[in-house]
Amino acid sequence: MRIFDVVIVGAGHGGAQAAIALRMAKFDGSLLMIGDEPDLPYERPPLSKDYLSGKRDFDRILIRPPGFWADRRIEILTDARVVAVDPSAKTVTLRTGEAIGYGQLVWATGGRARRLACSGAHLRGVHTVRTRADADRLIAELPAVTRAVVIGGGYIGLEAAAVLRKVDKQVVVLEALDRVLARVAAEPLSRFYEAQHRAHGVDLRLGVAVDCIEERDGAVCGVRLADGTVLDCDLVVVGIGIVPEVEPLLRAGADGENGVRVDQQCRTSLADVFAIGDCALHANRYAAGASIRLESVQNANDQATIVAKTIVGQHVSYDSVPWFWSDQYDLKLQTVGLSTGYDATVVRGDPATCSFSVVYFRQNRVIALDCVNMARDYVQGKRLVMEGLAPDPAAVADPNVPLKELAG
Ligand SMILES: Cc1cc2nc3c(=O)[nH]c(=O)nc-3n(C[C@H](O)[C@H](O)[C@H](O)COP(=O)(O)OP(=O)(O)OC[C@H]3O[C@@H](n4cnc5c(N)ncnc54)[C@H](O)[C@@H]3O)c2cc1C
């Protein structure tokens, strides 16, 4: 049996950064990264943005050039899925049956795209966007597509809709709630994005439930809504969230549900086993200490760095301010902090100019900002969030007052 000082399961953002950060922290031991995709680590955000639109090719979304890993003695197993963990023997078992020993294990498996539960969910022409393979299948079908239905008005669904409009497809977006982005943003931001998508020709329907996907000759031909309406289409994109990939760890006895519970150093309840990224359930200071999973590149990278430093014996705790971005049409959204639990919002600037920010307050303190084409607010507002400052809302609402003046 092969044994490595550190085994990283998952070769995505968190896994790759854990390996990079270990070598940067002068970790000299043996290092293996195991990933179930065929590719070397690549950036996932472009899959619903520039990669989907054809603006960036695959080589340009690799996290590091191919030679980088071997140069740093980072071994990578691709197309290899871990199906079991034995924390007492300190081994992981691959789908092939091969067991691999570890000194320390870093679980960085992200999540799989949640599928529709209705009939027709697995028909040809029904897509999710989580992996390069998903995006490639979608891209391959695009030339024959006239009408697309996007199910889910979250970031991934809306980004996919924007790309589909860009390549001139007819697009319907279906959202079950009464506004898009309802789980992550306040109403002014939702209404702004709804208006933008409609202005770009998207048929956006809110508060609608999908009954099933209709089939013709083994492929999708429509989406039937609960009220009986059938929307004809030749492509469906499903963006309804992810399911964290944690079953082997939970079966091995790790604490958690809908994620693996970790402490401030990203340690799970199993000895010498860490978890990071989308699958890690952690108490977050910016969520008022609530246990959450964050699905962002920032979180995956920062938790990976904490684990690497912990492994080499540094005393660090995960305490990063969350940030995120989304690109739709010519709109660059940058968010900082977490808006969950806000009790007031201030809109700074005029949404009609496509350049404004929504500032979120809880008990008078700034907890988050959503900045649309407003990089300056994003940069300057970060401090308001990190320090939990309580500026005068009237001053915050005035776009002529730089936020840095309110942080003093
Ligand atoms: C289309 C899309 C757009 C996004 N846009 C943004 C954005 O704009 N900004 C942002 O901050 N975030 C964005 N995200 C989210 C961001 O990509 C994730 O938060 C980030 O990838 C999480 O990193 P991770 O390492 O936890 O998981 P991943 O990057 O998903 O990596 C996990 C890897 O582990 C593999 N794996 C799973 N189970 C096993 C197993 N048992 N054995 C071996 N390998 C396994 C998976 O196949 C995958 O390759 C986007 C995500 C998607 C899908």
C-alpha cells in the first residue's frame, strides 16, 4: 500500500490551494491529491461565464500550468474517486478497491449539482453546470438549440441565462420564489437583476413550480409547469444548488449533516482529518457565529491555507471576510460580507445607471455590501464589514461620500 504524509481528496479550488499552500509553507513531506475528474485542477467560476461563452479556453482556466505540480512534488491521481475512509487504519479506498494510507487527510470534495426530482430530469438536453464535462456537453449541444429553459434564478442560473442570450438563444428563466437571488440578496438587487435580464430579452417567470420535463425521442422537448403550461424547448439548464460530497466521511463517523462539521482550523471530529471548501460546515463570524457552508472560491482558498499552516505547526484560525463575484452581461457584481439576517438596507447610487451598491445593516452595523459596477465601494466597504462599523445610513446612501471616509 502506498502511504503519503498528506492526502488531499478533491482536486478543485480547495484541494489545489491546500497543496500549493503546503509547499509555500515549506512542507517537505509526500503529498497526493486525488480527484475524480479527468482534468488537472481548474477554475470553476468561468464554467457559467467566459468558458461557457467560448471567450476563454480550457488552458486558460487551469489553476496552475500542468508542469507546476510535478515541479513541486505534488502527485495527482485523476479519474480516481474515494469511496471510503478508515480513520483508524488511516486509509482511503478508491473506487478501484486500492487503499492509500495517509498521515493527514484533507477532504476538499465540494458538492455535486442538485438534480431535479421530477420525471424527465435525466433526459438528453437537461444539464447542470458543475464540472468542465457538464459545460462541454452543454456547449456541444448549443448549435442545435433555439429555445432554452433555465430552472433556478440563483447566480449560476442567471449567469448561464446571460451567456445563452449572448449567443442569441431564446431563454426562459424559471424561479420558484417571488424574486431571483432571494436566498443571497435583498429585494433591490433582485429587482435590478430581474429588470436587466428582461431588458436583455429573457422571459423571466417568478413564483413558478416545475411539474416535469417533457420528452420526445429520448430528449427534452419542453418543461411542464405545475399550472399545466408547457414551455417548448430543446435545452434545460438546472441551477438549483449543490449537495455536499461528504458521504464517505460521514460514514466513517465524522460529525456533520449537509456538510462536515469543522472547527476554526478546519479539523473534523476525526483525528488528522480536515475538511475545507463547499463541503465544510463551520461557525462563521460574519454569520453571527452560525454554522454555515460557504460556496465560494474565497472560502475554499482561505480554508485551504489555514489547513496548510496548521499542518506545518502554525497557530492560525479561519476568520476571513467572505467575498464573491458574479458576471452577467456587462454587470460585475462584487459582494463582501454575508447579508443573511439583515434588518435594514441602504441603496447607494442609482440602479438605473447600472452602477450602485446595496449596503446591509444588522443592529445599525454594516454586515455586507453588494456592489454592481462599483469596485470602489467594494474595496472601501470591506473595512466597514470587517470592523462591524455603524456609520450614519444617510451618509452611506450618498454616493458622493466615499465609504472610506465613513470607516475612520
Ligand atoms: C458554474 C459555477 C460558477 C461559480 N461561480 C463562482 C463565482 O463567480 N465566484 C465564487 O466565489 N464562486 C463561484 N463558484 C463556486 C466555486 O467554484 C466553489 O465554491 C469552489 O469551487 C469550491 O471549491 P471546493 O474545493 O470546495 O470544491 P470544488 O472546486 O468543486 O472541487 C471539488 C473536487 O472534488 C471532486 N470530488 C468530489 N468527491 C470526490 C471523491 N469522493 N473522490 C475524489 N474526488 C472527489 C469533485 O469532482 C471536484 O473536482 C461557482 C461554481 C460553479 C459550479
